[in-house]
Amino acid sequence: MKTKRTHLQWAFALLFIAAIFTACDDDDNNIRGTFDKGVLISNEGSFGTGNGSISYYSYEGDSIANNIFQEVNGRQLGDVVQDIETHDDKVYIVVNASNKVEIANRFTLTQKATLEGLKGPRYAEVAGNGQLYVSQWGENGQIRVFHKETYENADTLNVGNGPEELLAYQNYVYVANGGGYGYDNTLTVINTNQNEVVDTIEVGDCPKSLVMDANDKLWVLCHGYITYNNDFSINIQTPSQLVQINPENNQVLQTIDISQTMHPGKLAISRDGNTLYYGGGYGVQGIYAMNINETSAPGEPFINVAAYGFGTEPDKDVLYVGVAPSFSESGKLIRYDYAGNKLGEYTAGVGPNGIGKTPERPF
Amino acid sequence: MKKIVLIAFIALSALYSRAQSLTTDTLKLEEVVVSAPRLINYTTGAKVQRITDLTQEKNRANSVADMLQQATLASIKSYGVDGLTSVSLRGAGSNHTAVVWNGFSLQSPMNGGVDMSQWPAGFIEDVQVQYGGAGALYGSGAIGGVVHLNNTLQINPDFSTSVTHQLGSFHSYSTLASFKMGTESTGHALKIYHKSAENNFEFINTQRINSPRERTSNAAVKKIGILQSNAIALGKSKLETHLWYEFNDKEIPPNMFKATNEAQQEDEHFRGVVSFSSPWQQHNFHARAGIFLEKTDYYNPETTDGEPGSLSQAQSVRTEVENDFRVAEHITLNTGLHYAYLWSNASTYPIGTNQNRASIYSSLKLFSKNNQWASTLTLRQEFVDDHFTPFIPSLGLRYSPIKQVSFQANLARNYRLPTFNELYWGNWGNPDLQPEDGYSSDLGIKWIEALGNNTLELGSTVFHSRIQDWIIWVPAQGKWSPDNVQKVWSRGVEVDAKWTYHTGQWRTTVNARYGFTRSTNEGEHSAKQGKQLMYVPQHETKTSATVRYKKHSFTYFHSYIGKRYITEDHSGLPIEAYHTGSVQLSTTLEWQPVNIRLAAHINNLWNASYQVMAFYPMPLRNYQFTIEFSFK
């Protein structure tokens, strides 16, 4: 009798365990893929070696997994992963020097398609109509528009020189014409219903990066124009600036000078849309923080780190900073909270330059 | 340091003056003056591999690089077929391997590299590979070793002319014509080479969705080379000239990630050497001068910076005087002075970029009567502009306890001078760079045994090399700049075996070489610490078997290159190891005085899908047919 009850207890125990596992399975069904609970990081790679890559930072393990596109698909991404854009269940990976955009499932990284035949693609953005807008430097600066399902090249629009980041807002896409190797000082505004250029806004010199703040005002980071002598020493340079624009009428609200000699390349915004972060790029030490109500740029950096790229994310009050010690070895991903405290440091891929979960309007 | 040089030279010159009185008439000087005394007489203790005539004959219309790839443990890095090709030895970088043509280093003043892709093997009569550091003998850049390319031309050679046509897969056509003639006191040779190829080969593109079979595009090349040599006897003295012009027009194919590419490049080189050798009593005097011009015109219409073209050029003139002196019956002393002026007017350097290099070197060789042992001490001091570079000594020993066996040992300090790019490029160059500095040692044993119709040669060498101050580009104050920060430790083992069997008209030769190389990043506390350098395989083997019957021959080559990493910290995927095999069949028809040689080559016999440089595809199985007419 005694032994019998023990058996029964075992049976119950097993049933109980099975029930737990079943419950877990149910949980798993809610997870859309291995790379669901975290952020994707783009790593530029070293030019000419095809080792641009995607890393995944997982909240749960507080850990990083590198080379995930290659792990999943058995092939590498190519040369100079410039940007990643995530939208719904897709990630769009812009591979600049390989003239293509790779499309994969955002949660499993399983490859879906390759958009080829681009000429120096830089950044990608999915607009409200679901179409993909890709900026490219070739052909004197263009935006290539791709159909959301068939990936066909629906439209090609001529914009300014060296178009960089794009920002989708309502029925519009704003394009920062960074000047490329030359000069520009405009934003192009595209109406996404007709895919037509509807406005050109004059801003500071060489605008590169765009965000929308909590009050629905557009901020533009202008890098400043630099020309070099034959020996690559600087010939002339104009100041870097922040320009605030009212998207209702595309009028410039204010222009704030940042620096005559420091030329940051990346602008991001806090989760609540109230703090701007800028910095990153060649020769720039530190990330600077500025409240959207300030009228002058801060003198001291908020975090003293030589960021190759950085970004914020919509789910947590965290800044992700990529550091590239060289381009023949792994870079680092460093996480900071909004007070500037370091949360952790992780080995990323070569040349970490951006995070793929940063909507420009994360709130 | 200066003091040591001074003492050494006082000691040497004392020896020199004392030795002069020992000169005797009984010493018989060789009729033929050796024009490369250092290579032939003073590389004691170093492993020097001569490419055999047979290997050369098979490869006449192929490149020197292909030949080195098949027959030596040199590491050949090529960007696809006919792309930029460099050579390196013993786990060092390509600018750590000197390529010496008729006595002068061909390393580019701009980047220290040498592009071998254009050189047909038929242009060079004598190719030798010296493994290991030879800084004292050959100066800057001879750290991993030296590839010696010499044109040899006799006085009054037999008249001969030959034309080699080669037809290959992917619309590859090459022609090599050579003529040789002379008078009683002269010799003349002319070689002309032309190649054109589409190189539109098929490969499996593992880097695109579903790994499609594709064809390479934008990969065509056109090459022209002319090499003219003269030798003139002036009594017992000999004057030689070698003038070499080459022009290369090539398209630059995309790597496996990119669908198309539009870039193209034109390279132009002129190299000229005049050398004079004269025996006088116990002396052999040599004077040589060379001029080297290089020009690269790169054009990429895809460039978005508005300047699709970029032109770079550099020049150098080099002179050398050298005296090889038989001090006593078993002592020789070779002393020389080298001066080079290098300059470039590339727009990426400051206007008037130039460099003066002067060195003084001396080798003392002592050897026993029956040549049972020999030892060579070499010293070199180089001055660059007004700076001393490190004082470079080396010591080589050879000892044969019995006829069949010899032991070799070599200990050398080595260095590499920074290139123009490293010193001056843009505003990133670092004019305060010091030369890279290190030492190397190796120890070898060679055993040769002849048993009836069989000859067996076995050799093994262990080597060890350290370089301090290896120059790499590092970020400093927000910009990238080269600095003397890396330390590299290379060590390894090489095993060479050769078996020859000879009977009647049959001759069989089997060659096998194995190299184990650990070349690691040291002294840096990062993820790079202790890791094998990029692109250096730990294991490689080169084997070949040849069967000859009368004028017919069959050869099979096989090479294995181990896994190679393409990041310094080994992150990401390495390039997979690969095996390649090739077959060559050849026969010669003789209708004196005309000979016709016919040959067929099957390359990549096993149809391996492989890469030499990451993501630059190499062709699958492909074919070449050769027909050579020669008239003697």
C-alpha cells in the first residue's frame, strides 16, 4: 500500500511537471523568435572583408549574441552595414559598399530577400504606407522606394547631395541631404501618397540625422561643411548645428550652434521625447545631452566615450553605444542609463554603429 | 650603437689589410663572375630553395606567383585570378618579404608591397626562395624571407628563339616570345609577353540567397611585358643591363557580396638595372645601379565623391658597390655600400616627399678546407635621411659531420623601414615612426642519400622570430594613425622531402613540403592576445609527383591550405581550409633544329569551391593548352 501511494505520488509529480512544461510551451508560442526580447545592433565591419554583421542584445540574459544573420543563414552580410531598420516583423539591413539591402525576419533573422542594384545605399525607413524608402548617394542623390510585399522598385526620386537619414511622419518622409563628399544644406520632403517631392527646407550645412520630439517638432543635426587640402588637413569648416522645424508648415523654428570644430554625426532622442543626444562620428569625443527646451548647446559631454555610433530604444531608458577600437577586431557595445551610468559592456561585432530598434518618435 | 659599428668596422678593416698580404697566386679565380655574391656565398645557414628548371619550364607562360604557390611554402595572396598578388613567408606580412630582382628590392616605397600578378615565369631564369630573416644581407623588409629573381645571361649564348602560346578557359590567351643571341663578347636576350583574359568564370556564390552559380564580371585583364637584357664582356669584366617594362590594364571584379563593379586600374612599371662585375686578383668587384618607376591609375565611376580617378606614383634610384675579397684560402669578405633615393609626387603626400637611404654592409665568411663547415657573420648599418636605423648583425653556420648530412643554423636581427603611406599619408601618417625591429633564428638539418637509382632528400627546419614595434593603424585622439605598437611572435616547423627514381628513360620525382606556422599577436592585453595573425594558415602542404619518360611528362600537384582567420581577434567566420589539385601533361616533338612542346593543364582538378582572399571567388575546374615552338 505504502509503495503504491509512492507510485501515485510520482505519477502526480510527473503530471505536474508535464503541466509546467506545457505552460512553458504556451509562453514560447508568444515569443516570435530567438531574437524577440532585445535589440538588434548593426556592426559595420571592415571595408573589403565582408564582415559587417548583426548582433543581438538580450534583456533576459543581459548578454549579447554576435553574427546572428550569418549563424541563421549561413552566409555573411557584406561590406559596410550602414543601417538597420526594423518594422513590424522585418529588419532591413543596408549594406553600403555591397550596394544592397538584405531583408530578414526581425525575430528569427531568417533571410527573405535581397534588394540589389542600389548605388551607395545609406539609410532605410518604412513609411506609414508600408513602403520602404532607401537613401543612396549614387546618381547625385536619390531615394529609392520599394513595394512592401513584392520588393519591387516602385519609384525613384531625385533629392539633394548625399542623402542620409530619413524620417517618416504622417504622410511624409523627411530626407537629410548630408552633402555626401560635397555640400548640401537642405531637407527634402516627400509626400508618400504620390511619392513626390513636395518641399525643400533649407537648414544648416550638411544635415545628417533626424528625430521627432515629444512636442512633434523635427530636429535636424547638421554636421557642418568641411573641405580638406590635398594632404587631408582641414581647409575650411563651418559649425555643426541643431535645427528645429515645425512639420506642420516646414518652417525653421530655431537654429542652435553646437561647435565650430567638433562635427557630430548622430542624433537620438530619449524615450519620453524630451532629451536630445548627439555625438559620434570621426574625431568626436563624447555624447552630449540637451533638453528640447534649451536654446543653447551644452559645453561638456554627458558621457565621455568615443562613440562610433549610438542609439536609444523605445522599451527602456537606455543608451546603446558602439565603440570601435579598430576595424580588424571586435568592437564593444556599452549600455548606459539616462543618468549616464554604465550598465554593462559587451563584445560586439567589428565597428558597431547603430541599433535597429530606434524609432525616431519612440514615445 | 654607433660605437659597436665603429669597433666592428675597425676590426674588419684590420683583418682586411692583414689579409691582403696573404694573397697568393695559387688561388684560381672562376672564369664566370658571380653577379649575386651575397645569395650564392653568404647565405650560410639559411634555407634557400631554388625552383628547378623543370618547374619553370612547365610554368613559362604562367605567373611567377603560380609557380611559387605550387613549388614552395611561400604564401601567395591573390584577389581572384589576375588580381593583386603578394607573397609572404613564415607567417609574416607581405611587406615583410623582400622581392629582390637582380640585386635590388622591388618593394614599393608607398606601401612596401610587391604585386607579382603580372610576372610570367618565363621572364626570370633563376628563382630562389630564402626562408627566414635576412635583414643584414638584404636590408629593410627581409623579415619573413626573400624571394630572389635573377636574370642570367651568358656571353655568347647559343642562338635560340621560342614562342609559347597558351590558351586557357575564360578566354585567356597568352604569348611569350623570347630570343637569345650573342657574339664572342656579348649576349643579348629579349622577352615579350602578352596576355588577355576575360576571367568570366563560374563559381558558387555562397554569399547570396540559395548559393546560386554565377559568373564573375568586370574581371578582364590585358598585360604587356618586355624584358631586354645585354651582357658585354670587357676582358675579364662583365657589364650587364636589364630593362623591364610592364603595363597592366585590369578590371576590378566585385567581391561575392556585390552584384556588379565598374572599377578598373592601369599599372605601369619600368625597372632598369645596370651592373658591372670585375675580378682583380683576389677581388671580385661589383657596381650596380637601378631605376624603378611605378604608376597606378585607379578609376571607379561608382565613386560618389566626384573624383572617380586616383593616380599614385613613386620612383626610386638605387646604387650599390660591393667587393668580394678572398682574404685567405678559407676566408672571404664581402663589403658593400648601398644608396637609394626614393620619392613620390602622389597628391596624398606632402609636396616633395622623398627619402635617402644609405647602408654599409659587410659579410665575413670562414670555411673549412673540405667545406665541412662554414660560418658567415654579416653586419649592416643603414641611415635613413639623418637617422640611424638599428644596427643589424646576423650569423649563419653550416656543419656537415658526414657527406650526406648537414646542419644549418642562422641567427639574425631584422627590420622594416616605415613606408611613405605610414609616414606621410594624408594627415594621418606618422612621421615619428620607428623602424620595425626584431630577430629571427632557425635551425635545420638536411640529409641526402643516393641509393642506386634512388635519391632521397629530407630536410627540416624549425624557426622562431619576434618583431617588436610592428606598425599598425590605431586610433589616437579621434583619428587613425600608424604606430609601433604590435608585437608578433612567429615560430614553426618546415619539412621538405624529395624522392627521385631514375631508370633508363624513366624518371620519377616526388616532392612534399609541409609547413606548420604559429604567428601570434603578443603583448597586447585584448582579445587579440595570443591569436594567430590574419590570413596565416597554421598548416599547409605542397606536394607534387612527376613521371617523365623520354620527352613526355605527367605531373600532379596538390596543395592544402589550412583554415585562416580574417579578423585579428578571430571573431566571425574564418576562411575554410581547402585542397586543390592540378594535372599537367606535356610532350616534346623534335625535328632538329625545331622543337615543339605541347602541354595540357587541368587546374582545380577536384572542382573545389575555395577562396584565397576572403569573398573573392576562385575558378572551378579549368583548362589550359600550351604550344611552344623553339628553334636552336
